[in-house]
Amino acid sequence: MTTGTSATSERPRPRPVSPGRPPNSALVTRWRHILDVAAAEFAEHGYGQANVARIARQAGVSKKTIYARCPSKDDLLIAVVDDLATRAHTATTIAMAECGHEPQVVLTQFGEQVARNWVAPEHLGFYRLIIAEVPRFPQLAAVYREVMDRFGTTLADYVRQQCALGTLSVPDPDAAARQFGMLVYGELRERALLGEVITEQQVSEVVQRAVRMFLVGYSA
């Protein structure tokens, strides 16, 4: 007499469920957190003393996770600078888009956003780092110029639109954009770099003065 196999033993065992790849939103959030930790590390210790292992530990990830996106510390530094610039530029363009088309209002929003960025501790820290490390890492100069070009192009494009509408008369919108940028952040950045704490009132006063000068010089 043969013994049959029970129906229970014939059932295939369920496979263990794999956690799989995290959703894209989680990956973006994790990478943003890594960049924030790396930004603090570079700002506090400078490029030479910044440590990828310490960044990974503080971010709660492995070094392999970081090196998968940035194969070297140079690449990580550039990624951090680009992230800071991208976020600042996005905030600036949103602020400009939300305030209509009136030049005085748009220029004020642009100026205040840019000025606040330049006096923020993390941006000041990276400006100091770039200036210090450019002789050894010329690619940082290219990154810095690209960052400044983003903001300059955004303002120059707006100025061209206003020239087409007849509200402004600007022979060279690109040069005018650079001039306005220096008016709104040049003085404040220098004071902040020398240790002065810049208040919102000071930002507002400098930007309003710059907007008045710009509109008087380029009004149609």
C-alpha cells in the first residue's frame, strides 16, 4: 500500500516578500538629506577636512550610497553647491511669478530673495569655501559662474519682456541684470562676510534703494 502525499504538503510555499526599491519620492528625500548633511560638513570643516565617512554616518547611510551618486569628494562638493543654487533659484523664480508683472514689485521680490540667499550662513560658508579652494579646484569657479548665470539670465529675460512691453528701456539686459544683482547683494554680502548680522530691515532698505536706482535709470 502506497502512502499518498497530502494536499497540504503539495501546496507551494509562499515566497518571501522583498522590500524592493524605495519609491522615487523617498529616494529624492534621502538624497536631499544627504546633501544637507554634506553641506553642513563642508561649511564647518572646509573641503580638506570634510570627511565622507562622517557625512554618511551622520546621514544614516553607507559610503557606498554616497559614492553611487558622487564618485569622489569633489563631485559631492559640486553636487552640494548645485543643490543650494537650484533651491535658491527655484524660490526666486516662484516669488517672481507670484507677484504679477509690475517691475517695481518683481524687482523687489527678486532682489530680496537674492539678498537673503547671500547673507544666509550656509551660502556665506560656501562662498568662503569656493574662494579658498578655487586655486586648487578650478572647477569650483565654473560652478560659481554657472550659479550666477542662472540668476542673471532669469532677470535679463524679465527685463527683455518689459522692454518689449515698453515699460523699460534697457540697451543691454544682461549687463543691467548683473548691475542690479550687485546693487542688491554686493554691500550686504561684504558686511556679512565681515561678521555683521544682517537684518530683514537692512535687506529691505538696500533692495528698495536698488530698485529705485534701476527704475530711474532704465524707465521708458
